[in-house]
Amino acid sequence: MADASESQIKEDKDDTNVQPPNSPRHREVLGRRDPAKARRPVIENAPVFRPTSEEFEDTLAYIASIRHLAEPYGICRIVPPLNWSPSFRLKEKSIWEDAKFPTRVQNMELLQNREPMNQKKKIPKGRKRKRGSSRIGSSKKSRPSSASTSASASASASASASSPAEEEKFGFISGPDFTLEDFEKYDRGFKNSYFERKGGNASPSIEEIEKEYWRIVEHAAHPEEVEVYYGADLEKKVLGSGFEDGEASGWNLNNLPRLSGSLLPFERKDISGVLVPWVYVGMCFSSFCWHVEDHHLYSINYNHFGEPKVWYGVPESHATALEKAMRKHLPDLFEETPGLLHEIVTQFSPSVLQKEGVKVCRAVQRAGEFVLTFPRAYHAGFNAGFNCAEAVNVATVDWLSHGQNAVELLSGENKKTSVSHDKLLLGAAYEAVRFISAGWGYGRESVGWRVFSEKNMTLTKAVETRLRMEEGRIGALGSGLRLVKMDKDFDSNCERECFKCSYDLHLTAACCDRCSPGVYACTKHANELCSCEGDDRFVLLRYTMDELRSLVRALEGEKEDLKTWLSMVREDCSETKETGEPRGFDLNRELLLDDIEFDDTSDTRIGLSMMNFAAYVETINLGFLVFGELWCNKHAIFPRGFKSRVKFYNLKDPTRMSYYISEVLEFVGPLFRVTLEESQDEGFYAFSAQACWEMVLQKVNEEIKKRQERNVHTLESISGLQMFGFLSPYTIEVKIYNIMEYEIIT
């Protein structure tokens, strides 16, 4: 035992004095805990949700199901089922020991109590701070534009030295680079020293760490500095994702932003930190300061491993109160930097916020748990020790009104949006038109595309609000500007933004060919662009106001407007950009040119990766419910006599698409059959929908291989449930209705 204790003490000493890579020398840990002065904020806990395995299968549906319970708190914890255990690639030896990541230096005693940078007061001896190579600590995520080609240039982990003016802003300067292995050792040494942990003494509890954290942050005067490092906003190129690439779950944060039901797929660029996750490597006390997500998006954070993260959340309903409280208590900082909260470098006491009437809650996120933040919910927190987390954004239909509000607020502060709101809005409208036209859009609002056909529903209201807004702004310009239809490629290669307020110009843009070609303004600032008169000044419109009014009526289910917009959307989707990227989705139920490989000798069009195939199923007969184990599973119900129709590659000639008939017959249990509609001499029978369609797929692939000459790919996979139509929202709703009706009758 004596040998073990001596060994432990030696190990603790070595860890305390570990030398960070690329650092001239390790600064001695001067701070020590002071339990007598430490106080833990007395606030309520955020709600915790523990989904069942079945509930956990559909990520966005589950988020929608808990929204009404969790949104009033701003944040919540989600504890996955015990049988969900994703692999974690960052613990692979080659990454753990060799891959390095940059850090930021955080001086904790300055997170809340600091003087404005423009007050040239003498810094006490021993408290000098480096100002060179400053990397501002905000994590702003911006879209590529004509002025910026980096998706997140303002917060890149490999940011270069800043300008002299930028160095006068308070931020987190660059720290040393670490490997994960070294950072774990450094955190252990820091914690041992700070909490005076000797030998086999137990580590401090979460409560003790939280008390000490706020003692340091809240107290205005400290005899010592408390300096920590944070590996924050690490782009994929630095360490990669913690999730394995092949992890198919919707809770894999690489998949989440582009799930069906999310609006972010309509933003085709992979924006780092928004659609592509960022990794965060924390140590004891490293902090993420008060902020809302870019564009007021949802965010979801997963703690892969290590010590907990302590979160604080404020719901959207109290967001303005938080801003008011912080301005009241930190007037000098806000006077110097009006957009202080955008910088994400300022912490503030939950206890003081609560005294000012702000609703604040706490969440302790342990390894293997998610934290979900809601639109415009302020959140902040710190790490209780070495850990590794990953986060990404998501946007569902209910977010649209929050997103529009974010656009207007950011425009007022001359801040760019991270995504084009109008692009997401129109993309969602296109998708809704398709579903309504297929007869799928009737029901209550959900994460899917079921309910956009009635007045006053979320998407319809969002489009109508945007129409009224732009209509009023164009009307206010008077008759001095021409209205011209926008070229469809106007912003295909770069994002167009207002010269005055950085407003996104996907929907409308004002310009002048005479004095400022290539410079554009939003309709709020069109008259500030120049003073030219005549035909040189005009407003570009992606859609006329009459066309947008027609879109609103289409979303409300007006048949003639639906026909008009379905035709417009099909036309738009059938064209391609100069880059070859499809404009939209395959609404004609036909192949887009970019999905096809061409045989140079015969120009035969063959081959589409099923990873991108979408089945649009027409229900012919819903059939009758049969109660028994064989007639349903956890994914679907199989009514006897069910019949549907779907387009797929012709098994005799894969260069064209043909209709197939899918049926559920009875033979002891359900027997599934698929036949080619134009030639029913050959049918495919199986005791599962999946096996039935896999036989069709095999036949198609065999025919593709016969015709293949070069660079032609066979199809990879298929979902039998999807091809039958068992997963379509309309089919599911009618089945549920029939079940409820049956239960009422019986």
C-alpha cells in the first residue's frame, strides 16, 4: 500500500507539472479553492427525457414530441436508451496520441468582471496579459459570400494573427496545441493542484466544482489568476468527428442536420459548425459563455466521454430580459461593444439573472447524454474536467418564425446570417407543394411534411409573413424603381448580401447598373444605394408578389395554385447549375442528370446510388387491418389487401423508369408481392416487404451489369417499407385513424 501511495503521489506531481506541447514552459497553477466563499446558484433543473428504444428511432419526431415540455426551459437533457452505444473514433490510438488540436486561453476571473479595453488603466504588477496573436473567442458561422470564401472564417481554429484594432477587443488568445492524451494529463494535473488533491483523495464533486467556478467568476477582486485552456469550435479537418462515418442513426450528429423533416438540406453548402459538427475538448473550468445559436437555430450537443458539462439555459421568452439584465450590470462593456453577446466571451451569474427576474435552469450533461437547446434560448456553462463533446445545428418547420426574427435582428446589427433564410423557406414550400399534390399533406403539424394545406399553419404563415414584409418594403420605394425577374443563377455561386446591413438577397435585391454594378441592397436600403434616376435602378425579384400570393394559396390547398406551383417547381428542379448541381429535388419522379452516369459510346443513362433515391408512393387501396403478430412490427402495419404504386427502374430496361404495383396478400400471415405494371407476367413474392423489393433490386442490377461498359454503378440498397409506402405520412395517418375507429366501434 505504501508503494502504491508513493507511486500515486509521484504520478500526481508529474501530471501537475506536465509541459504542454509547443509551450515554452507550463505556468504554475497559482489558484486554490476557497470553499468558505463558494456558493452554488440556487436554480431549478432543466427537464430530463429518457426515450424508449422505439421513441429514439425517429430523431426529429422525438424532438417535436418533447418540445412543448422542454422549450419553456430553453434547454433539456436527453438520455439515450441503454442499447444505444455509438462507436467513438477519437479514442483510436493514432488520433488519441498523435493528432493535435489548438486551444484558447481563458482567464476565468475576467469572464464577468473586467474593464473595457479602451480604459487605459495600469494593470497591477504580475497581472500583465499577452495581446498578440489574439483569437477572438466567438464561434460565428458565416456563409460563403462574394467577400468571404470561408464558411466560418471568423472562428476558424487555425485563425491567423488579428489586426491591431481587433487586438483591442477582449477575446481568448491562442493557447498551446495538445494531443487528447496530453490534454487529459494536463487537466488532471490542474485539478490536483487547484483542489489540493493528494494521493488517493477523491476528486471534487460536481457541486464543489460548480461552487468554486462561480466564486472565481463572480468575485471582482482575485489575488491570483486562474487560467485554463479550451479546445473549442474544432472543425472536422482538425480531429474529425467523434462518430463513425457509417453510423446510420439520426442521432449521429453528422446525419442530424439533413434528416427528412429538417430545413437545412435546402442549404446545399456544408457550413462548418451548422451543418457539419464541431468538436469541443474541455478541461476543468473551461467555459462557453452566454449566447444564442446563429440564426436562432436549434442545437444539439453530445458528450462523447469524460467529465460532465454543466449548462445554464434561459428560454426565448426571457431572452430580452437576460440582455437587459446584462446591460444593466455591465454598462461599460456594452457601451464599448454593443454587440457584446455576439462575441461569446462574457459570462454572467445565474444568481444575478434570477434576481433580475430572468428564468434560469441548470443541466448536468454526463458522458453519453445529449443537451438540446431551443431557438433563441440563451445558454452558457463550463466543463467539470477533461471531456470531448460534439455539436451541430438543426432547423425544423416550427423554427421558421424564430429564424425570420433572427434575420431582422441581425440585419439591425449589420450581422450576416449563417444560412439563407429565404432559401430554406422556399425550399420547405417546394417540398410542401409536392406532398400536398400527392395527397399527403392533411393532418396535424409534425416534423414531416404532412400539414401545410390549411390556413394559419406554420409554413403557410411563414411564407405569408415574408410576402407581406417584402410587399410593404417594395411599396415604400415608390414607382421610381423597375421590377425585374431575377436570373435563377443570381446567387448560385456566392451569397448576395445587402451592402448596408448584410441582409440575405435570395428573394429580392436592388441594384444600379450605372454607378454600382455588382453591388446590391435589400429593399429596406434600396434608396440608400445611390441617387441615380431612370431605368438604371431596379429591383430583382425571384418571384413576383402575385406568384408568392399564389404560393400561399397553394399551401392552403387551392387546386389551381397547386397545379401552377407544382409545374414551376418541376421546371426549376429539371434545370442544373453550371456546376452540374441539381437545383432542387426530383419532383417529376424522374432522374436528374447529375444522378446518372453516361456511357460515352451509346449515351445510355444508367445507374443511381440508392443513397439519394426518394420513393414517391401512390396508395391505391389501404386494405383492412388484421390483428396478429405477423401483421405488424415496430416500424409498420401491414393491412391485408393493401395496394400501392411507385416508380422505379424498369427491370428489363433500366434506362427508363416504370411503375411497380406492391400488394399485401394473405397466406397464413402477410405475403408481399411486387409486379411490374406494364408486364405482370413475372411477380416477386416474399414474406417481408424488404425481401420482396430486394429481389426487384437484384434483377435491376443484373440488367445494369449486362449493359455496363464503363463507369456505370449498380444500385446499392433499398428500403422495402419505403417502396411499399408504409412509411409515407399519409398512409401512417390513415392507418392510425382506422385503428382508433376500430377501437371505438369494438
